[in-house]
Amino acid sequence: MSYNVTVVFGAEREYEFSLHESEVAAVTKDQARGWLAKEFEALECTPSNPMGKVLVLDMILNVAKYGGESRFEQGAEWAKKFAVVVAAALDRPAVRVDVVSFVVG
């Protein structure tokens, strides 16, 4: 199975990552969540939930937002790692991270 992660920052500003099953299988859900949590803190993201509980979808959206479009535009290692951990965390063949609408679909 292949995985496809798309990160959207607006019209005509979509960054697509096609991943092989072996890339995603190399990362456990716990490792993926750990990477997202580390980046969430490093990027000084603001939790969406006022109660302080941070859900994995919140981490994904905020890490993409605070990480910034330029990281995805460059297609560097960080952006690829983001795509891999998102695919591993959600275990879905296709994921669309819409930063503008703040929705993961």
C-alpha cells in the first residue's frame, strides 16, 4: 500500500508527498506522536483546546502551521518526516492537512 499526504496552505499552494509503505511502517504510532509532540513544543505551538489536552489532529495542524509553508515548499527532510509521521499516526492511505481551514481529512 502507498500513502499520500497533502499539506495545503491555500489555492495553488499544495505540497504532496507520496510515501512507500516501508517508510511509514518504519515509524510506530507512538514514535509518530512523540515526534509531533516534540515539534509542537519546539515550535511553541498554541493548543487549540483551552483545557490543555492536545489531540493528535491538533498537533498535526499546529506543527504544519507553525512549521511554516517554506519548509514544505523546499521539500526538505523536515517536510518529508512530517508526512511520514502523519501517515503513521493516522494510518490512512490518503491524508489532507488543510492549514488554512484547520482541517485534517
